[in-house]
Amino acid sequence: MLQIYKLLTFLLAFTGCTSLIITGEINMLMSLPGIGILPGYFRFLKGMPQAPKLAVSGFSLITLLVFSVDSLIISNDYFLAVAHLTIAFQAIKSFDLRDPWDHLQVYFMSLLQLIVASELTHSIVYGAIFIFFLIAFVTAMVFSHFIREGTTSNTGLKKPVVFISVVTLLITAFFFVSMPRMAGGLWGKAHQKSIKTVGFTEKVDFGSFGDIILDPTVVMRIEMKAYSKGPYYWRGISLDYFDGVSWKDTGEQRENIYRAYETDNRFYIRSFDEENAIVQTIFAEPIDTDVIFGLPEIAALDAPGRALFADGSGSLYLPAKKGRRFNYTVYSIRDMPAFEEFSDKYLQLPDGVEKILRLAQEIALTKDTHMDKAGAIEKYLRENYAYSLSRSEAPPGVSPIEYFLFNSRRGYCEHYATAMVLMLRSVGVPARIVTGYTGGEFNEYGGYITVRQSNAHSWVEASINDKWHLYDPTPPGTADVHSQFSQFLDMLRMNWNRYVVAFSPKDQKKIIRALSMPFPLPSIPALRFPGNVGLLYIVAFMVTGLSILLIVRSIRLRRYNLITGRYVSLKNLLRKRGAYITPSSTPSGVMKEAMRLGVDTNIIEFIKIYEEHRFGGRELGREGRAIYERLGRDIKRQLKG
């Protein structure tokens, strides 16, 4: 039984270190000391001597010095330095496990590691590790208690371990569901690295844009009601000025959009009919942009955060989103109005595009309307050029778009979109380039659309008849299809992020409403006023804590055998009569305190029988038990008298 207890200590230490490693955020070089856990616990499990205290102290001092350098120079992040420190201390402690207090230090360090890891990752793997840790921790504490009481040989531990584990998981789930959600991380800032976007960019620069890598990293998952008019274009931002090499946005200063506090607390960009709106709930991964994505045109937004900004081109920016896993709902309308006063900037052309102008005029020569001209240019680009993930370098002095149109005739979406915008402007059609994501893969298991880095795309918006019309001149590429097993795993990740990581006050209210049926609760003030919430949870913690203590005490008393139960009962009575009895008091110490209070020599025989039974393995027959109980009754009469 003691060997199992030792193994549990190793598992808890290993679990704590693993929870940090799986985050992918820590410096592996700084984590190398963690390898010492393996030889340390091997020696511990084999019962080999522990390391000299001088060596343990020396390595601890060195670790603290390294921690100082790590937090200031190597990681330059106090939080990550603490993670590295805990791994090193776990390794050192594996060579210094001498008494029960040392095991508790390992448990505490492992718990601290899981708390740190929760700030570094929201992976579903972390959830599995947390549940395993919780069960192993409860098991270790139960073993520790019964080993200290010396009743492991006479006690079945399976039932108390299972019972307490289930109760602990239920209480954890209760507080997870009921505790108020907190914005930001535990330490006030996010420590997760945001995804570096590939393909989507707020600036298209042909002079420095390298080969595109098809990155399968998920950037967002989208739930929406049936919307038949695909394909989907998740609009990000638009760019209007082209200098021959790069695009930029010259839009007006961003305007602050305020919430409709008096009604539904929603951000309204423009008025719309909600019944006819296209509703998309977007679960965004932490990416390095504050741009809001959605089907054009976004008319309203439900999202956390205090500030939403909009520019004159219909792009939306929410600072609270950047670098965080973020959920929001957008309401889109199908028609995007264009304003005449801004049309001039959408006709701007750089110098040296005469060949492009002539080509555009040839294509649109027989077309009368702007709509026909745009359709003809889009068709020409789609049918006469090839899609390629790699770009060909244009010779010095030659425009990259001119080289694409008249020489290489191969390119990626930025080439096609830029070429079409320049050609449209050449024939008098106001146009702009738009960047975002297109399409996505429908997940059969979860009923949502998965959008990846590889879905990053650029397309065209042309102002025709006072509306912006979407055109995509890029020839279709090969669709990236993932296996059903991959989709199933992604569905698990989606549900983990949706119902655990992103669990919100709105979800809490839904659960409370569901549980309150058929007992309607029209008003719950505690959900509105922070003071009441605080009081509610203080009371809940006190009641739950008391319940746990009563459960553990009940299990403990039921699990004692006759001999140990009478001994524990005597200790409690002596303590009530003023004896100095602590959890670490030895039987001889208990005997001295009893005699100090006037108990006669019966206590000597009583303690002798207890020690022979617990430490000597002596089994008492019916007569021996009767003697032991008689001695106990006599001692209690003396103490009560």
C-alpha cells in the first residue's frame, strides 16, 4: 500500500510538469532539469537513500538564481519563469522525500503547475490532464490519511476513493457553472501566443510577400442557420490605395460604435431587419488581429468588449478580440450600399499601368454597363490564367501585376484581385480589394464551418448602381478535405472551447432557467448585482466546505476498525479534557497526557494492546477485544468523573 502511495506522488509530479509541457509555450531548454524527476522517483520507489540536505539546498539556491536570470533576460516574462521554476523544483524534490510534509509540497507544486498551465493553453488535452490530476490527488490524500492512521490493512480504500472523487468532480462542476465569469486571464493578461496569420493581412505588399504556405491551422469555427447563397466570404478589411507595389487603407478615422445599453446591449452599425438577417456565431482562435470577420455586410454585433470601431469602408475592429480566443455573433445583410462621395478614391491608379489600361479597354469594349464590364473582366481572369501558390519575381522596373498579366500568367489571389481592381478602375468602375477568408469545411459531426489559415483570400468589391458587388476573379484551387476522424476530433475541440473555455454568463443563465423549470424564476437579483453574487458564493463555499468535512469525517469514522476507533475516541476525549494532543502525537505521548490528567495504570495496558495490534499485527480474539473495551470504558469513566 505504501508503494502505491509513492507511485501516486510520482504521478502527480509528472502530471504537473506534463501540463506545462503540452502548452507549447515554455522554453524547452529551461525545462531540461525536469528530466531529473525520472531518476529521482526511481530511487524513491526503490527505497534508496535520499540526497544529502546540503546538495538539495545547493541545487535549490542555483535554481533561484537561474529563475532571476530567466525572468529578466531569457524568458523576460515572470509568469513563464515561474513555470520553469516549478519544473526544476519538482526535480529537486524527487531526491528529497523524507516525511509526509514533503509529499504535500509535491501536491501543492503540481497544483500550481496546473494553474499556470491553464493560463497558457485551452487545449482539450489539458482538460483530460486536469481530471486525471483531480482523481489522483483525491486518491493520494485518502491513502495519506489511512496510512497515517495505520488502517490500510483493514480498510477497503476503493469505495472512499471513488466516492470522494465523484463528489469532488461534482462540486468542481457546480462551481464552474455557477461562479461568475472573469474577463481576461487569472493574472490580468493573456499568456497564450496568438496565431500569426498567414495569407490574411491588413496590408498586401507584392514586394515582400513570399511564397504562401498552406497552413491547416484553424482560425475560426462558425455556426449559422442555413444560407444557400454560397460560397461564403468572411470579410475582414478593404484597401483602396495602390502605389504599384502595395495596398493600404486611406479610410477616414475610425468611428467609435456605442452599445445600445437601453435595449439589448448590442453594437449596431446600421439599422436592419433581424428576421431577414444572416446570423453567424463565430468562435475565433487567438489570432494577431482585432478585425471582426463576417459575411458582408455586418449590420450588428453581439460581443464582449467596451469599444468597437468602424472605418468608412465597412471594416470593424474590436480591440478586446486581438490575441484572445473570442466568441461573437454577427448579423449580416445582403446589400452593401456604396456612397458616391467616396467614389473618387476607388478610381485611383498608380503610374505605369498603361498596358493594363489598354487590356481592360479591350475586354470591356463591347460592354455597355458597369455590371457587364465587371463580369467580363472577372471571366477573362478566371479563364486565361492559372492559380499558383508561388509567385514569380518580376524583372527590375516591371510592375508585379503587369508581369503577372503579360508574362508569368500564374499567381495567387492577391494578383488576381489587384489586377481586377486596376482593370475596373481603368474603365471607370470604382473598386477596392478586400482581404479575409473564403469558404471553409463543413463539419458533419458538429454542424459548423471550420475556417483555416489556408482559407485566407483576397477578392474584389465594385461599386455599381450605389451598391458594392462582390467579384472573385481567382480560379478555384484544390479543396483541402480532412478525414472524418480529423473532423470528429475537431468537433471535440469545438465543444471543449464552446462549453468549457468560452462558458459565459449567458450560458449560466440558460442553465439556471432550465433547472428552475417548472418553477419559473422571473427575476434573479444575484445575477445582476455584484455584491449579492459575492455574498451568494461566500455562503456556497462555506456550505460546500462544511459538507466535505462532514463526508470525510463520516467515512473516516466508519472505516476505523474497533481497536483504532476506540483509540481515536480516547484521543478526542483527552483533548476535550485539556490534554495537549495533536494529529502527530504518538501513543506514548497520549499515555503521558492521560496519566497527567489522573488516569490510572489501565492506560498503560490499553496503549500496549493498541500498539501490538497496529504495529505488531496482533489479532485480538473475542476475549482480547472484551478486555480492550473494558479498559477503554474504565478510562473514560475516570476522565468524566
